[in-house]
Amino acid sequence: MIWTLNALTKSANCAAGIVAVVVALVVLYKKFSLASRKGIPLPPGPPARWFWNNALPAVNIAYALTNLVREYGPVVSFRQGSQVIIVIGSVEAVVEIMEKEGGSLVDRPRSVAASEMLSHEMRITLARSGERFRRLRKAVHPHLQPKAAQEYQDMQRENAKNFILDVLSDPTNHQKHAKRYAASVILQVTYGKSTPTANADLEVVRIHKVVEHFHATILPGAYLVDRVPLLRHLPGYSKQLDEWHHEELELFRHQLRRVKSEMDRNEAGHSFTKTLLENTEEHKLSIDEMSYLAGSLFGAGSDTTAVGITATVMAAACHPLAQAKVHEELDTVIGSDRVPTFNDSSSLPQLHAFLLETLRWRPIVRIGFPHRATKDILWRGYCIPKGATVYGCHWTLSRDPTVFPDPETFNPQRWLDSEGRLNDDNTKFITFGFGRRVCPGLHLANQSLYITLALLLWSFRIVQRPDAPINTHAFNDAVISHAAPFEIDVIPRVEVAKLRAMMTDGCID
């Protein structure tokens, strides 16, 4: 009898446990079902594999998301545990959702690994909406607006000339030269300091290292703690991220201290950090917040600009006919007796079209940065629920066949009207993000990309090496995707001695 009672009790407990699990699963399902959203479904998405979980792709993310958009439609939903993830893959949908509803998508989702553990919530890129984000944005935006960015044009042009000299002397290492250019420009903007070579300044090497750590941490799925936050409390789990945090914080503090010391000696040049330190009362930022804000500006600006320059080099080498159209325009507008300037920008639509097509063809940020919906967003019979993580996938958007017919074809003419003028459309924003989280450094970045491309194609014809064809798909699977090393030949379009003279400081061009 006792055995029978025990068996019955165990059976009852087991049944109760099964019922509890079923109830929990039903509750979880209901949470994201039609009933919880007043009968409005989530956008379609791939079928669940287990417990209603259809996670984001883990490899070849941009390509995989593009294929899913083609299969399920312009807005695709995923569920990872209790988290809803929305991926937008058409230009029309991203305008209607992320631009028109930008006020509801200014927030970032919680990021345990990259924001909380690595950055201690001080990195503006990942900052949640709220009082701290407003202070950070208020401090950074005035320094990077169009009028402020124009103050750096002379410096950018001189550094671009150095880039041409580097490429002329050593075309094999053109990617390193692009990094040097980008690092030098953004160092001067951020800290009032330049560096002569990509590896000569150990601080630049250290900053690139912490940038690599950040990119490794923000890659979707890189850290399980983002899905199971309790893991951060396991002994030893946070060791690596803690080490990376202290490494980057000390580096950023050191740069801030250096600028402060120069200010005390009246030796500091104009820079973003100097402006921060001069307005500490207004911005109400702590020393560490200012350190991270300046360090984040350098990291983001140097990496993305270098990637963009490398993409233009690849595009020129792989698409000689498109390159020839820019050469023809440069010969007509500039000639061979002077060097392009920023004043020539409005007269070079073919060059701008080439640049826009390059950034569409090989986007700098492939999947985009995540946004968080702060309220339910209704779109064409579907609901993007409050709390959902929302991506505007740059790679997929750039392959929207409705806006970009034959999207795999490199065709700069798609950006020009019948009279050869740049189209004034709403697709140029894709490169720099969406809504109120658009990249604050976009004006500075556009200036850098314009002047380097203008000088590069004025100076050279860039060609593939017959013995080393370029693999245009060989990019790493990171948020900011870097091209694998590739070789080019550069053929000067101006006599070499004359080209060197015109690119040397102090010459009359």
C-alpha cells in the first residue's frame, strides 16, 4: 500500500510538472501570439525549431537574412526565447517603420556583453534612450554637424594627399594606407593629434585592438550571456570582458589626460576632446563618460572610413568601365594641372554616383545596429511589439530589387537622372543608419570618402592584377565587415615626378 501511495504521489507530481511546463509554454506562446497583440500577428518568419524558437542565423548573417526576406517578405520576425527580433529588408518598409516611426525606435535593446560588461553602459553607440544618451548626444552632435565638419576639410585633403603618396610608393599595402589615413584624420578630429604611419603610433595600434574587441562582442550570438543574463554571475565568466573593459578604459583615460595636459600648457590644438573638457559643466559628463565618448568616436570613425576607402579601391579595380566614366569627368572638370578640392564636389556627379554605388554594393555595416521598439508599431496588418529588437539590414536593403533593379550589378548610373545629375531620393541614408540613431559622424565620413576617391581616381587608373583576381565576396562576417587582403596595380595618370610634387605639402596646385 505504501509503495502504491508513493507511486501515485510520484505519478501525480510528474503529471503536475508536465502540466506546469505546458502551462508555462502556453503562457510564453500567448505572450507573443495574436491574443496578446489584440489579434494582430507578428510579421512572418521561418518556422520554429523548438519551443517556438527560430533564432537569427549564426553564420553568413547578411546573406542568410537576405534570403529569408526574399522568402517571407520585406519584414521578417524571429523569436529567441522571450525576445522578438524584427529584420527589415526593403527600402519602402524601412522608411515607413524606422524613419517615420523613428521616435519609437530611438532606444537600443539591452546588451549585456557589449554594453554592460565591456563598456559599462558608457558607449554612445549602444546607449539606451534616456538621460545619459541625451547628454552624450548633446555633447557629440554640434561638433560633427555640417558647418563644424567643414573646418576639417583642409586637414582631410592634406591627409588624402599623403594617402596618394603611400599608394604610389607601395600599392601592395593599400589597405594599410587606408587605415593610416582614417586613423590620422580621426585622431586629429578627436584628440588634435596625427600619426605618420599606420603602425608607428602604439596608441593607434592599441585603439584598433580595442575596436576589434568591441566588434567581436557585438556580433549577434557571440555571447550567450545576452540571452541568459544570469551567466554573468558565474565565477570566471566575465574575466575576458573585464580585462577588455579595463584595457580600453585606461587607454581612453590616457588620451583624455594627454589633451588636458596640453590644455594646461596652452599647447592643445582644436579637437573634440578639448571642446568636451572646456564644457564639462554644460555637458555634465563624468571623466570616464568623456573618455568613452571620445574613444568611441575614434574607434567608429577610423574603422568605418578605412573600410569605405578599401571598398572604393575594390570597386574601381573590378569595374573599369565605371572607373573610366569618373576619369572622363575628372579630366573635364579638373584637368591635369591642378588637384581636386572640396570646391569641385558639386561638379562631379559621376564621382559621387560611383561612391554611392560602392557603398550600396559593399555596405560598411552589413546588418546594421539594433534598435528597440518602445511601443507597439503597426505596419500593414502586422505588429512589431513593444520591446522587440529591430534591425534595418543594410546588405538586404541595398539589394532591394524594387529600388535597385539588378542589384548585384555595379551600376553607378542608377544614382543619376536623365540629365546626369544626382537623384535626390531617400535611399542615400542606408549607409549611416536610421531615424534618431543615424551616425553622428556622417558628414565627416562623407568628406573623407569624397576627397580620397577624388584624389585617388584623379591620380591613378586602378586595375586588377592578372595573376591575383579579386574575390569581391571575401569579407569577414562581422558587423563592420572588412575585406580580405587583395592586390591591385596602380597606373599613374600624371607623370610620376609631377604627381609626387602636386601631392607634397607646400606645392602650388
